[in-house]
Amino acid sequence: MKNQIISRRHVLQTGVAMGLTWALPSARACEFFTPTLRVTHPWTRASVKDATSAIVCMKIDQVSRLDRLIGVETPVAEGAEIIGIEGRSGVNLLVFPGQETVLGETGVQLRLVKLTQPLLLSRSYAMRLYFEKGGAMDAELSVDYMPA
């Protein structure tokens, strides 16, 4: 009888744990990794009608060796560019070991250009970041805020 109680208890505990795993969001849902670094919470604002570009905000840290962001692909834009660094065009951004790089709405920015569709609030879109040493990273671009 005691083994049946323990067995039922174990089954119930396992079921509850699995249910909570599916019901609760992961604490790491907004972290994406390559062998050389971590990208945290790539997000943008919802786009206004007829917008042609969007600024992507994110943090790059836990950089273990010098790397470079060299490309961005997403089905919601035809291209991307880094702006705010004099003399650079396209996507070409050094990320230094031991340092945190923040791409935001001011300063150095990652801009998606030639949007192919509106970016809708509370949606997520596929995005692939390419790093010179770290390789390709599949991430999700969250649309978190309304336009300023």
C-alpha cells in the first residue's frame, strides 16, 4: 500500500511539474547564444502605417572573444544596417570580449530597412544574426512597445 501511495504521489508531482513547465514562460526565453556571446531581448516598437524602417534594440554580452556582427536576416525586412558609427555602411559591428554592447534607439543602432510588413504589437518575428566567429544565431524579434 505504501508503494502505491508513493508511486501516485510521484506521478502527481511529475504531472504538476510538467504542467508548470508548459504554462510558465522560460526565464531565458529572450536570450540567444553563439559559442562566443549572448544576445538578450531583441525588440522593436510597433511600426506606424507605411513605415519603411525599424530600430532593433538588444544587448550583446558574455563575449568570450573578439567577434563581429556581419549580417541580419528577417522576413519582415529586405535588409539591415548599423547606423551611428561614422564611415560604416551595412552591418559591420565589432563586439569586444568582456564588454557589453547595447544597440538602442539612440547611439549605435541596428536598423531594419525596407519593411515588408507592419510590425504588430505583441508579435514576434524570426530573425537570424550572423557573427564572424560565432556563426549564425536564430533569434526572435519581439514587438514590445507602441511608437513614440
